[in-house]
Amino acid sequence: MSSFYWYERDPELYKAEVMAMKKFFPSFKINQLQDGSGRLYWRGKVQPTGPNGMVWDLMLIYKNNHPYTADKEYGGSIQILPVSPRLKDIARNLPLRPEVGLGLGLPHIYRANFGRNEEYFICTADPKYFKAGQDRSTSAASALSWACKWIVLCEMWLNGEISDDVALEGNY
């Protein structure tokens, strides 16, 4: 009988995920959500724009179907949730511009339920770029790398250093 949890079904993938995160993001720690879902997550802080930039406290939450993505599902099977700063709070403080970020106020984010709350997540994987298969998959380390790139661009956009076109179209 196959386990419901990806990390039990594929212990080699689990080991590879842990090794990649320890190599590239050693300050992040793995844990299990306490909501009964069995979902694993990494949590840690990054400051991609350097000492003058914001410190981002992030959760990288695996869906139980990792590694998997549906054709139209953004973010893949690893969700990136900024705990601090919260994307909802940043978006609330921006001028209302429905054309930005699916009307959410920030480019390249999506909303989904997390527990009892609706949260905004960083979109780190376009479905056409998410890799899933027996010999490779998009990992937490690669998703976090994309999130760091997004943070740099988001901070530059918020500071007026790059245009809406660059932020929205992803021409980077």
C-alpha cells in the first residue's frame, strides 16, 4: 500500500530535498504543520537585496502530492508563504491598480487558503517550467531561489527602481 505522504512514498526524494536545502539555505529548518495534514515545510529568513533590504521570514510548504503540478496551477507543489512581511499587508498599502498581480496589487502572486485564512503566496513556478518526474523535480531549494529573485524584483518595483512593465511581464 502506497503512503499518502510524498516523503514516505519517495524517501530518496526527501533525502535529496534535505541535502539541497542544507547546501544552499542552511539556516532553513524543516518541520511538519500542526494541522493534521502531515504536510512538511521549511522555515527561515532571507535578505536577498542585502543589508539595506527587507528581511523576509518565509515558509516553503510542500503539498502532499509533491512533486506534481497541474497544467494551470501556479506555484507547483511547493507554496512560498511570506510570514513577515505579509503580502496582504504590502498589497493593502499600495494604490489600487487592478491590472497588477491579478488585481491583488503585487505582481506574480496568487491567493489560496491556508488554514482558516486566505493568504497571498509568491508564484515561483509557471506550470510550463515546473519539472516533475522520476529523474528530476522542482525542489524547495529551486523554489526558494525563484522566491529570492521575486523578492529582489518586488523590492525594486516598490522602490520605483524598475517599471511596471518589467515587474508585470517578467522581462528579467
